[in-house]
Amino acid sequence: TKGGENVIAERIAEYISEKGIRQKAIADAIGIAPQSMSETLKGNRTLTADEYADICKFLEVPYSKFIDAA
């Protein structure tokens, strides 16, 4: 469902905001356009499984980090 994806994107957005990590840094690291990253974190673009995995690797967090968080 779209709702589930948005929650994950929101959690990633909150996390990088708290840590002071720029969206562009993540976009560059995972190979997508900064605009695509922005749209994803706003919930306007679907986050792919590969992108999610790459984001978690870049942030050095477990894959469960943004899925299991309540």
C-alpha cells in the first residue's frame, strides 16, 4: 500500500534531518537525482527496494531500522 511506503519515507526523512545529513549526499551516493530523492522523501515517488537497501547502507543502519520503528 502507498501508506506503508510513505511512513518509511517519512522515517528516513526524519532520521536524516535529525542527523543533519543532506538529501543530495544520499542521492549522489545511491545514484539517483537529488530531485528524485526529494520527491521520494515527500512521499510523491515510490521508494524501490534497491534504493531502500542503498540508503540503509549509506546511513550505516540495519534494513529493519525504518520498517520496524513504531
